[in-house]
Amino acid sequence: MKLFIRRIVILLAALLLVVGVDAQKPSRKVRKAEHKAGKKETQQKKAYEKVRQKELKRRYKMQNPEVQKRMKQSKKDAKQFNKKIKRKDPFLKRLFQKRRR
């Protein structure tokens, strides 16, 4: 008798878990709307980047050749500098780390 009651309790608990998980799942309409919103956001980001790159090129072409050369060199130097300083630990971790003396 105890074994039978124990099995029923386990079966009911499993059934409640399955029903509880299914009840929290958003409806198809909501999922579709979220997907559509995410897609729209990525399209906007792509369009923004495209316009931004176009504007950068336009500003570069407005400069005389001397300035263009300096801009190019400056960009190259910055890229190399940022490449060298790859930090392994995040800023906050380095900030609160005990220093060796």
C-alpha cells in the first residue's frame, strides 16, 4: 500500500512539473513578435553602421592629402597600441586586486 501511494505522489509531482513548465512558455504570437522586433533591431543596426561608414569616408575625402596621411597614420598607430594592450583581467578585478610590494 505504501509503495502504491508513493508512486501516485511521484506521478502527481511529475505531472505538476510538466504542467508548470508548459504554462510559463510564451504564446506563439508573443514569440513571433519578439523575433520580428529582434530582426528589425538588427536591420537598424546594419543600416546605421552603413551610414556611419559612408560618413567617415566622406569626411576623410574632404581633407587635403597631408591630413589624410596623418589620419591614416594615427589610425594605424591606435590600432597597434590597442592590439598590444590586451588585458587578461577585467578592469574591476585589476582595481581591487592586492598589489605585490
